[in-house]
Amino acid sequence: MSVALRRKPRLFTLHIRCDNCLRESARRLEVAPVDDAPSDVDELVESGLIGTLRFNCICAGLVGQIIGISQERDYGL
């Protein structure tokens, strides 16, 4: 009997400022645990995954600026 190892998804938080009303918000991003998935913030920025995300503010603004990215630590490893 073999045991399959399951990797947990990487969790990032994007801190975004609306260009219209300047309201700051946070968005959680879960990256699937595949072989070429970004493992830290630098790899996430270089991957181009952020460019595929859409932004919608409650003021109806559609343009947001990322002002920070944080990664949740996985203490289970």
C-alpha cells in the first residue's frame, strides 16, 4: 500500500488600492500545488498569474494598484 503525499496550496494576500476612490482592500489568492506553481512572493510576481486577476471595487472602479503582497506561512511542514 502506498501513501500519496498531498501538498497544501500556497496562500497569498494581495493588498490593493483602488485608483478611483483610493480605498484599500485585500484579496486572498490560493495557488494550486502543482509542480511549477510559485512558492514565494517573488515567484508569484514573475509568474504573471497576478495579471490574469480582475479587480472590482465597491465604488465601481475597475483599476486597482497592488501595494503589497504577503504570504501565509505553513507551519505544518
